[in-house]
Amino acid sequence: MKKITHLALAVLLAAPASLAVHGNAAADSMEHVMGTEKSQVAIRQIQTRAFDTREQKQTLRTVIATLQDLGFVIDKADESLGTVSGTKLNGYSLRMTVTVKPHGKTQTSVRANAQYNVVAVEDPEPYQQFFAALEKAMFLTAHEVD
Amino acid sequence: MMRRPLCVLVAFSMIMGGCAQQIPKDALQLRPESLELRQLQTRSFETKDEKKLLTTGASVLQDLGFNIDESETPLGVIVGSKDRDAVEAGQVVGSVMVAVLFGVYMPVDKNQKIRASLVTRPVDKKTNMRVTFQRIIWNTQGQITRTESVEDPKIYQEFFEKMSKSVFLEAHEI
């Protein structure tokens, strides 16, 4: 009898909980397709830096080396598009895509975006850390881009 | 029999905890041991022929049973992976003991995916090669139980031993 009481209690506890979690997810999950926390401009600013170089290929190679230094395994790289993606596994899964392209007449812009497990990284600090590591490997200063 | 509601509560708090996860503060920070790891994962080869070194790297990955998933020769990148068994005898024994003592089935590790990226880079008259491995482990219920970077020095030593051997074999066309 006691067993049944506990089982009923568990079901009572679990039912609204799972309804709250899953019901919510079903209604709102489509929003994630276009969803971001910050504005488009704000996100670009956080995720982009410019370097005083026109060496796109060299920059891509340095990005790859920096990702490896940070513990990433490279997933893909494409020279003509200027993109590199990598994944870091450390009890979590951190995916990052970095794009490199010419910026103005003398610079190259580097943009990184990351997802931590199933959440977009929109906090400026991790990007600051990434660009700090990249600066060291590039032997160049990373400039903020407007 | 207090275990059941407790399990539900624990599971529930885990689900809720999963919603509010945040990236660890040091996830994108260079660690003091980064340099050491770089040395462990890198070797320098006395060649300027980057493409040939990449080809040799690809054949070593094949020697180890990896399939090539991606490659971009102009950037010196090869990505490979393999799926393997992840059953560990100790875990199975533990699970059986738990089943016998408490009548509860405890899932054990079953499969793993091992990923490797191999990157070459010309440095003066030589070419550097850096390889990194990581793996994901799933249990008998299909849940991910572990995600990790491989940092065991022995693995990298063995890889580069095979790499040196391959360079030798291919130089002699064996």
C-alpha cells in the first residue's frame, strides 16, 4: 500500500513538472530558429575584431592553431569561404565557428560565434578571451569594429 | 521505497538545471598547461611538402581505423572519426552487483565516437603537424555519459611513432 502511495506521489509530482517543461518547449521551441537574446548589431560587435593584416590565409591558419590551443578539435575548414569550425569537449560541448574576411583596405575581420551545449554564447567575456588568445598567436592587436 | 520520489525530484532538478546552464568562465581561456599540450600534440617534420605530409597523415588515420570526414588541403586540415565499443568490464560488474543488491538496472557505457583533427603548418623549412583527439561516450540507454579531450601523452606518442613509420615506409614506397 505504501508503495502505491509513493508511486502516486511521484506521478503527481512529475506530471505537472513534465507538462511545464515539455508543454512550454512545444509552444516555444520554434522561436529558437530565429531567436537571439541580443540585437544583431550588439552580437556582431561582441563577436568581431579587426586585425591590421591582409593575409587571410595566414589568419585562418592562426585561427585554427588558436582553436587547437584552446582544446578544440577542428570540424571543418574552408579557405575560399574563410570559415573554420571546431568543437571542444570537456564535460560539455562547445562549438565555435570563426569566419575571416577582408575588412576595409588594410584589415582583416575575424568573427566568432559559439554555442555551449544547447545555448548560444552571447556574453562578451568568452569572446574577449578568445580574441586575447588569437591576438597572442597573431602577434597583432585586435581592434573593436563598429 | 523512498527512492522513487527522490529519483523524480533529482531528475526534475537536473532538467531545470540543464535549462539555466552557463558557459564556464575558463572555457575559452588559455590554460597554463596549453603550451605543454601543444608540445605533446605537435611534431616537426623535415619537409616543405605540406601536401605530402597531409597525405601521410591521412594514411596513418586510416591505419588507426579512422574515416576521413572533412579535409581542406590549402589550410592543412584533415578531420576523421571512428565509432567503437566503450564497454568497460569494471562498470559491467558494478552494474550487475547493483542489480542483484537493489534490483535496479544501472546503464553502463556502450559506444564511443572518437574524433581527430590533424593540422599541418609550414614553419620555415619544416612543416609542423598537430593532432588532437576527443571522444563522446554513450551508455546502453543512448545517453551521453562522457565528453572529453584526450590528453594522455601515450596516445600522442603512439600516433607520432606511427607517423614516423609511415613517413619511412612511404619514402621507400612500401
